[in-house]
Amino acid sequence: MKKLILISCLSFLFFNCKKEEKSATSIAPEIKIDTTTTVADAKAKENHNSQNSLDWAGVYKGVTPCADCEGINTEITLNKNLTYTIKTTYLGKGKAEVYEENGAFTWNETGSIVVFSGLKNRPNQYKVGENKLTQLDMKGQEIEGVLAEKYILKK
């Protein structure tokens, strides 16, 4: 009699466990893993930067410091097709002549700085912020000191 009860209990447990496994697998949704996404792609989507998060295209204006004049009226246009136009006017130098330079730009690896091609003997990098461009020095570093805010162009 004890053997019969023991066999009944064991078979009851055995069959109930099997049923639970089947019901669990039939209820659980299929999980598909996307193997085409790389770790670098996932990190790029997580990391927001100026290039992919801001409305950076447009016209930025300001007066930057000048060593031998009152200031340099500067207007930079960034186009969505990765081209630029820079218009500069040296203030306090007699006739106000507008100098215009055009070319292409690239983004640095962090997506926060634009680098203008074709500029010689002058800074060619600007940090892109919310509705502003900040001119960087000749080494690509932010300008510090009392005049630092004078190197910011606003949209």
C-alpha cells in the first residue's frame, strides 16, 4: 500500500512538472536577438552629441576680438550638406569690406566640433552648442580668460 501511494505521488509530481514546462513555453513569447547591431552602434545611439541631437544648421553671428581693430564682425552659415560660408568684416579699419570664404566641413569623432577645410592662418574649429558656435584656438582648445565669451557666435 505504501508503495502504491509513493508511486502515485511520484507519478503525480512527474506529470505535473512536465505540464508546467509545456505551459510555460507556450505562454512565453519568442525572443529574437538582433545580431546585426554592434556594441558600437548601440553606444552611438545612446550617446547624444551636437551632430545628432541639435538643429545645428543655420546662421551664427557675433563680433570676435581683433588684435589691431575694434572687432571682427563674423557670420558663419552651416548648411546641412556639410558646407559653410564665413563672412568677416574688420571693424574700425576704414572701408568696411566683407571677406567671404566657402568650403566644406567635417565633424570630429565626438560629433561636437566642426572643422572647416580651406582656412589658412586662422582657427578652423568651432564647438557646436545649443544655438551657438564657440570658436576654438589654433590647437582646437577652448579659449579661456576674460575674453572667452567674445568668441561665441549666436544663432
